Amino acid sequence: MLRIAVVGSGPSGVYAAQTLVQQREVPGIRVDVLDRLPAPYGLVRYGVAPDHEKIKSLQGSLRTVLEDERIRFLGNVEVGGDALPTARLLELYHAVVYCVGAARDRMLGIPGEELVGVHSATAFVAWYSGHPDAAAEAFGLPGVESAIVVGAGNVAVDVTRILARGVPELAPTDMPQPALGALGASGVRAVHMVARRGPSQGKFTTKELRELGTLPGVDVHADEEELALDPAYADPGAALPAVNRRNVEVLRGWAADPASGGDRRIALRFFLRPVEVLGGPDGRVTGMRFERTAPDGRGGVTGTGVHEDVPAQLVLRSVGYQGVPLGGLPFDERRGTVPHAAGRVLREGRASVGEYVAGWIKRGPTGVIGTNRPCAKETASSLLQDAGALARRERERDPLEAMLRAGLHPVRWPGWLAIETAEAELGRSLGRRSVKIPDWAGLLAAAGGTD
């Protein structure tokens, strides 16, 4: 029997575990799914916006996999630290599949980025999603009238939408009560979502974009002159892929017939490159300075020397993610990934027997949730091809016992079910549906006996 560890309980980890136990070529595989957090599901729980309940319902499918008797969930287990180094983990299992995502956001690299009021969209998402590592702060929202979101992807659209939404639409979600209260007390009346390139090059999906136009009491506006700078804007049907063409049409509608009368406003801006975050004498952000850009004819943009200042008391950057090194594993700093061949970890150019990667740490922060399934299947296929060599590796009889001896306190599946029950009870006490517990102490207390 092969005993395999999968590190990470998000979609890529769960899909890898599912593929391994459901295949028939190598009988008797057992998988432990390890996660640093006490709760499973990764970015489906802590990254998908709380008002996107259809996508969050994917947790039901992931749950079914983790309830398989051949799979064991072990939360609150940090891999790569002193208690459980990666080398020790490989001694406990025949093979380890790392599915740890990309936890670091990219910086803008401009003056003023250190000012109070400048944050990553990653931190903002973690806060309103109830991630236990998120800073217990309200992002100064009661004092914010104007916010700037730098980026043109779905995460940028998500944080723009959450900033502009009202409490009545957010109260039915599982958003933590402190975040809901802070957003309810928010003074935000204008959100500027700014991209350095044109509308035809936006990375958001049309469904996400259109949703901005459905928010009660919110006007959405796009500038016709800015849109027209994009060569594809005049004739989007000529060469654009279908998604980009639909995006342009949505923006064209908002430019031609902007709504009016709402008490909040979303402005979608294009061809503006951030060059400086502006601040006051108190060290707090007061706005951003942008340079007008223009298409360079090669798919990029070039600066024009024309600048525009946009006032704001909150700046959220959403310009991509990067993987972070995991102690003991090789790492490509430029790509932000672990070097691999079809999912096999490469050490000095050679496959390391028993070590594999899947998900963002394998391919970088690309694709959607569904992209993780074929990615995980490729890695699982490589592992299964190596099954003969893996079976000859020495390992300890029960990895869980070894973890307990090392001082770890895993949250097993009953502990997670206890957290779910506690969150449902918290929601009832607040007159809401299930509400997330947003802190480590609360989660571990709810889990009860973690051993």
C-alpha cells in the first residue's frame, strides 16, 4: 500500500487526492491531505468572494472527496517548519505532492507604496473572507470616500464590487461580522478601477464585469475617449477573442449610456500607469499619480508624459501573485514556481523520487479553478508511473503518530465539522446564515480536541 501526503487542501490538492484514490492501476493507495489551516478548501473558502455563492458551492464537491474513507484530512499542520521539515515529511510517506499555491502578491514598485492606506488586494480579500492570518483591521474604511483599485483581473473586479456593495447584499453571506460591520460603516462613495492597458486587454471575465452593473444604488462609468485609444475598440469583432470582445461591448454600453442617481460610483479607467502614491504630512495616502499611456503597436503600452492625479484614501493593488519558497524544496525565483517535469520535482535537473507538485506552485498563478483538475491529473499520472520505485522506499508505519510525537496538533475531519457547527451557531446568534470564525484561537477552540 502506498501512503501519500498531499500538502494543501484547495482544489489542486483535493483533485490530486481524488485522482490517486480513484485510479485502478495501483490498488490500496491512501492519502493524507495536510493543510496549515484548520479549515479545508483553500482559496474556495478564503479567496472566492463571499457574494459568489455559486462558485463557493464547489466546497460541496471538495467535501465529498475529503470524506472518502481512503483520504484523511489533517489541518493545523505546517510543512516546512521546525516541527515538520520537508525532508522529514518525505520520510513519513512514500510520496509527497505539494499544492501550496502562490501566497505573495506583486508590488507596484513606485514611490509612496509604503504609505498608510496602501494595501494588497490579497490582504483585503483575506480580511473580508475571514482568513485567520488576516490583519484584524477595518482598512480605515469609515474615513475613506474614494478608493483606487489598480489592476484589470477578476480579483480587481471582486474587491471593487465588495467596496461598492451595500450591507443588505452582503449580510446573507458568510462574511465575518467584523468585516461586515466595517463595510457597513464605510464612507466609500467612489471606486476607481485602473488599468495601464486598454479594455480589449482586460483579464476579467465578462460575467464578473457585468456584475458591476447590477449593484443596487451604484453607477458604473467608462470613459469613451479612453476606450477609443484601444485600436480594437472601434472594431472589436475583427480580431479579438470572444471574451475580450464581450468585455468591450459591456464597457461600450457603460460609456454610451452611463446610469445616474446612485449614491455610489464605479469608474473604470484605462491607459493609466501608476507612477506615485501621493500622501499627506501624516503619512497617509491622499491619492495616486498616473501617467497616460498609449498602445505601442506590439501589444504593450508606452508613456506619453501626460499625468493625472486621482484623489483617494485607500489604494488596493491587484497586479498578480507569486509563489513563495517552501523550505527544503528547490525554487525558481524568476518564475515563482518549483522546477518540475510533468509534476516531478527537479533537483539539479534530475527528478527527485517521491516529490511532486501541482497547482500554482507548479505552473504559476494562471487559469481558473477548473484548470487545477488536468494539472493535478498530470502530476498524479507521473506519480503512478513511479509507483514501483516509491513502494521500495522506507517510511514510518503511521505518519500521524510521528506528527503527534513532534508536537503537532492536527485538526482532523471531526474537528473541521465542529468548526462548521460553531460557524452555523454564530450565524444564528447574529440573525444571519453561517458566519466564518476569522481568527486562529476561535477556529482551534471550535475544533475542540485537535489530536
